[in-house]
Amino acid sequence: MEGLKKQLIQAYKDEIFFELIQEIYYQDRKGDKLLASVLIEAHNNTEIDLIALFSMLKNSPEPHEFFLVIRVLEEVLPELDAPVIITANCVKHLTLEAGQDMAAGILISPFISFCANKPTRPTELLKHALATGDKEFDHVSNALIAGAKIDSADYMGQAISLISGECELVKQRAIFALGRMNFDNEEQITAAVNAIMDSTKASKNDQILATSLRALFALTSRVNNLEMLFLSFLDCHSEHRGENFIHAASETLFYDSEKVSLNVEKRLLDICIYTPEKNSGTIRNLDYALEKILKRSDFEVCIKFFDELFQQTNYKVSIERFDSFIRELHNYKDTYLSTLITRWLLSQNIYLCKFSLDLVRDFDKGLSLSFDANCIPSDSEGVYVYLARKACGWFFNQPKTAINLIESLISISPDSELNEIEKVVFNPLCISYPKSITERMESSKDAECKRLAQFANNVLASYENYQTSIRAAVEIEELKPSESDRHTYWRHHNKLMDESMKEARSKSLFTSLFAGNESVLLYGSKSIHYIHHGDQKTRQEIPLQEISHSFEFASMHNVDPHGLENILWQFKAEGCQA
């Protein structure tokens, strides 16, 4: 221990103190963990002035790691003997140096403990903070929270007095402190809650209301019978649309979800439907909160929120931004996901129809989905054809999803609509994706459901007639290019490919990295490499490994792209009002 102390004092004198701290920190953590106690003793014996040292520390990667040495101060700060104002300035300096890093506030809690170790420190710090009116850093709340650890009644009274003042900044900081204080009894908590509510009843200040929401929830969640007061606060400010207030509501929904009752949750969600589209942090909180709500099977709560959010933002906020919710939704593929897609495709709202595609956009090979029959109004004429067209239009690039959705309609749709549904499956689906759709129809023609089997046979018959017509057209000599035309085309095609290859190689990163180390395939089955050993070399033959990936491209994109696009947009937009 003495050896370490001498080493630290010498490094302090040689002005390489932080470099030494970085060097020995991890070794100390694995060993006897003497570093903190040695630093405390050296500082309190005035052999090292840690506060002066850290007051000059800058957030730069060289020659030491900023956050590592800050962590050392975090460990020792509560036990240091130092003037409170100088220490407060040091903490402010280091916190601001940390910038927007998530660890920026790492010194606040140990500094509060430092202040609470002597009764005079919170008083001195509060007096200094109020006198300077520092807008850049909040030491008012630090002083009040530290003081409450010594005498909660006294410092609660001082905080309540401050929130009655005219300075909005001091008022906000005092409210924040009340939400963080450790009170001795329920009477003090109730008094703090009432004081915050009385002082903010007529307030329109967004920062103050956001801080009040956080503080009031923190206080009322400690006492069961105070929830009505928090609900009263939310009702009083339900028309407030400030971004900070809405963000505070989203944080409460996410971070404190275990403490939020259903009544409070409903009020907070009502506030959050006014989230601006630019506020990604708020939307991220809501995404996580809605994921948790869905996990407890409150599907309708989530959908009601989305309907209102989309309307309030004029559909500028997309369901795609709620990726955690979507992932959880896919755990209920046959229930909630099926229901939501059915509802949105029936909504006659083109934005919601697009959002139904966004729910499955990441699944390139498609999903085995079905429509929710309970959501389909059976007394509405043409609704099954309408849904079949929507499935084809929106999920055309995922033929597996489209055909599964359409097949789920066959057993429940009336006979009068089956013929139109067959036409949708045949053109454009079957013509564009002949392999996957015909394979699906082949497997369905032996289905137990006779209607589905007949439906599959009809589609296959239509496709066979189509193929017969195509084969007949191929035999017409006038439609065939001459041999010279074909030869000219292939020469042109090969020239284009050669030029494309040369251009790609000239811009290739790998070509520049491995120039001179290329292998030429002479036989088409192996590659040859030479391993050099001084003046000698060894020939090594490596068999080629087969790597394959297949996907089906819609053939109608080549044959009639404009006609295909036209029919798909007809299907997508049919019946939509917005």
C-alpha cells in the first residue's frame, strides 16, 4: 500500500498522474482494490490535490482515457475532504467535458453523497447556486437532494419555497429535487405532491410541466392512494402539446412500465399521440412501451394508439419506426398480425394499406398468413374480391404471402366471387410467378377443402391454356428474329458485358488490394495457387465450392412492365379515400 502511495505521489509531481492511473486501474480491480483508499488518504493528507488535478482534465483520447479516470474520481469523491464550491466547479467541468455521452452524469450521485457527508455543504452549495444563477449547470437540485439526506423536512420546505418563486429555472430545478428526495413519511410526500400541483396548475412552461410529470409520478408511485392526484395533474394538462412534456410521458411509459397502472397508462398514451414525427427519441420510447403492452396481450390498446397517432401526424409517422413492436407482433402471426393486416386492408385508407406491407417488408421470402375472418363484413358485397385484389396489389413482390392470404378467403367467400378471385390469382400472380404459384396450386388441388381443390384446378387449367397460346405464338416464323439478328444481338450483349466488367474492375477495392495475386481458372473446376518457400514453390489445387441463391423475379416486369404497374396500382388504390 505504501509503495502504491509513493508511486502515485511521484506521478503527481512528475505530471503523469492520469497516465499512471490508466496503467494500474485494471490491475487494481483484479487485485486488492487498494487504489481508491490510497487516493483518499493521500488527498486528505494534502499529499495530492485530486480536485485541482481533475479540474484541469480534458476529454481527449490521448494520453489517457477520460472516462476511465473519471470512474476513479467517482469511487473516491464521497470520502474526500475538500471545499464544496471548488468541488462543485470540478464536477461541473467534468460533466460538461463529457458532452452527450451516456456516462456524462456519472459524478452527480457521488457528489450528492459528498455534500451529504457534512451538514454545512448543502447549505453552502445552495446559497452559491442561487447567487450565481448558473443556467449551464444545475447545482440547486444537487444541494436540495443532498440536504434532504440530512434533514428531509427542512430541505423539503426550502424546495417548496423555491417553487413558489418567480424564477422559472429555479422552480424547475426545485421540482426536480422534490421528485428525487428521500422523505421520512407519507405526509411529506403528500405535501410535496400538493405543492408541485399547486405551483404548476396554471403553468404553460414545457420544461416545468415535463419535470413535474416525472417528479409527480416518482412521488405518487411510492404511496398507493396518491395516484388520483397524478391523474388529476395529467387531466389538467391534457391539452398541453409541448415536446418535452410528451417525451416525459413516453419515458414514464417505457422506463417505469412496471409501476404504471392501466388508468395512468391510458392518460399517458393519450398525451403521446401528439408526438411530432421528428422526435425519434420519443418514438423509440413508445416503441419499447408498446412492445411491453403487446406482450401482456393488450392488442387493442396498441391499435387504438396507432390509429390516433397516425391521424394526428397525418400518417407522416410510419409503423416501420416501431420495429420492436413489429418483431413482437410476429410472435402472434396467426392472431394479432393477421387481424391487423385484415383491418388495415379493409380500412379504405391507402396509408394503412401501405403500413400493412411494412409489417412484413423484412421477410423477403414471404409469410404464411391468412385473413382474419372475424374482421370481414360478410354482408358486404364484393368484399372478398376486394381483399384478394389488395393482397395481390400490396404483397405482389412477396408471392408466398399474397397467395396464402388469398387462399384463406376461398373457404368463406360466396360462389359469386370465386371466379373474380381466380382471375386475380391467374393474372398477374400466376403469369408473373409461374414456378411458385403453380407449385402451390399443385399442392392445393389435393386439399381436403373441395372448394380450394376446385379453385386450384381452375387456376392450373387457365395457366395451361395460357402456356398453349404462348407455345403456339412461338411457332410463328414472323415473330422469330433471324439468325443474323440473333448473332448481332449477342455480340452487342457480350461487348456490353466486357465493358461493364472492365469498369467494375477499375473501381474495385479488392482489385487494388490484391493486384498481382489473382488466380485464373483454366479448367472450370479448380483454382491453382502457388505457395512460395524461398526460391521454391508448392502448387496447391483447391476445388471450387458451389454457392447458390435463387429468387423468382416477376416475369411480367420484363414482358409488360407498364401494364403490370397499372393493374397493381388499381388493386392498391381501389376503394381508398385517402
